[in-house]
Amino acid sequence: MIGKYIWYLRLRDGLSLEAVSEKSGINTLIIKEFEGSNITHIPNADLAAIAKAFTFKNAIDYFRFLNLNGVERQFRLYALGLTKTGTVSIDGLFGKYRSCHEFWQWDTNQKYILFKEHSISREEFRDFILLRDAAACLEMDSAYFNRYYIDILSEEFTDAKFICLFRDPISWVKSQVNYYMDADREALQSTQIDNGFPFDMPRGEQVPRNKFLQNIDEYVEITFKSWAIAYRLILNQIRKLPDESYRFISTNQISQKLDLLANFAGVSQKNLVVGNAHSNKSVYQVDILKIVKSELIVQYFNKHCKDIMDEILEKI
């Protein structure tokens, strides 16, 4: 873990191997060996010397760097899904470990957009994902956008395991309608990636909100499509992995699957923070079942989601 973090710091500060060697007095070949391996411990004198080459914001960052020495990842888990499917809860459950929710969210989404637009190559996108991993050194990496690069993570890290969170489409669509009617929240890049509604929905003003309700049938179908797009992407990647490397868990069953989660991570269930099993709950402001005909809801579900949901349920 410490070797990869040195690599991250060097790239972050724009330093060459030679520059780090000159500032630290450590041979470039030794530094390169540290960076290129999964080494977890470096002699303290060497690490202190290497630290002189980098810029730290404060003493906390400096000692965080030093304290990584000798630390090994106990596991490498990636939670993924859609927004509002439980990634906050999973992060909280693993709060006693190196866990983070949506680390580098903005940067990662921007890189993914560039990759999807063919502005950067898969190799360049892969390099960014590796850099993100080195910067965070996480044991539980919980983020909806991890679904975009399951293939890269599984190729690069043989010990990677995936927790695929899902919510039944109707419940998820209800949550998204609520999310987009909430004036105090802001959706991320909704016109660029499939993160909820794939259109720009102004919120907080009465006119746009009324317009939204007037066109609710169309918007709700689009949201069912978004659910299908996301989980089709997940399944297309997961199908290529061995069964033991992933688990599908329903959002409403997270608290009932603590033994499964603990066993999957290889830790004691006692070390999970059970009180965080259902975090980030919301109160629905709009009930689509009251404003959209039930037969339309069934039609949208059958048209876009049923086959995908059936395959997910087979994998539970």
C-alpha cells in the first residue's frame, strides 16, 4: 500500500523519479521498485527521506503518509450500483476499516465522460483508475460510479470483489422523482452520464416543477430506461467474473445480509457498524403510483427492466 501511495504522491506533485531521488538521497531504482510492487513496509529512515520530496498540506497529511507504512489491505471490496441504492450505507457499515463513499466523484465522472466520448483511450482511463486507487488505499470503496469500470478493476486486482447493490425499479424510480423534486439537492452531470434522469431537470422553481409533473409519464419511462441501462452495464461485466468475486444485494435487505457481507469481506460481523445499515434515507415528496396510471408503470417495467431484474434475482 505504501509503495503505491508514493507513486501517487510523485505523480500528484509532478516529480520525476530522478527528482525524488535527488531530494531524498534514495537511488532511483529503489524508488521505482517501491512504486512498482505491492510492498507494505519500507525502512523508516528511507520513508522519512522520501517524504522530504513531497509537499504535504499539513502535519496530519504528513503523518498519514508515514502511518501507511506497514499497513496491509485486509480486503479489497467495491460497492456499486445506482444513486440511492445503498452505497452510503455500505460505506458506513465498514466504517471501522479504510472506507470511503464516492472518493474523487467529480474527477472520476469527468474521466469516464472523456472515455465514453473517445477523448481518452481505455489505457488512459485505466491509468486514472489505478491512480485513484493508489491515492485512496481503500478496503471498502463504495460509489455508484464503480459500475463503469468493473472490468478494469477485475483485470488489475485479482483480489477485487464486488458488492452489486440494486433496488427494484419501481422503488428506485420513486426515489429519483423525489430526488429531482427536491430543491435543496443537485444532480451531478445529469445530461452527460446515466445518473438518474438523462436530461437536465431544473429544480427548485415552481414552473419547472409543474412542467415536470405535466410530463411525468414521459419522464418516468425515461427513468425506467436509465435503471435498465445501468444494470445491463453491470451484468455485461459481472457475467465474465467468477461467481465467488461478486454478490448482489437488495437495498432493503442490507441489514439482513450482515453475515453475508462480513463473510464476503473475510471479517467478523462484530466489526461492522450495524447502526449505519440503512443510511441516507429520504422521504418521498411525490408518489408516482398516485399520478401515473398503474398499467403504465407495469408496462414500463416489463418493457425495460423485467428481463434484467430476472437475471439479477437468479444471482442472489
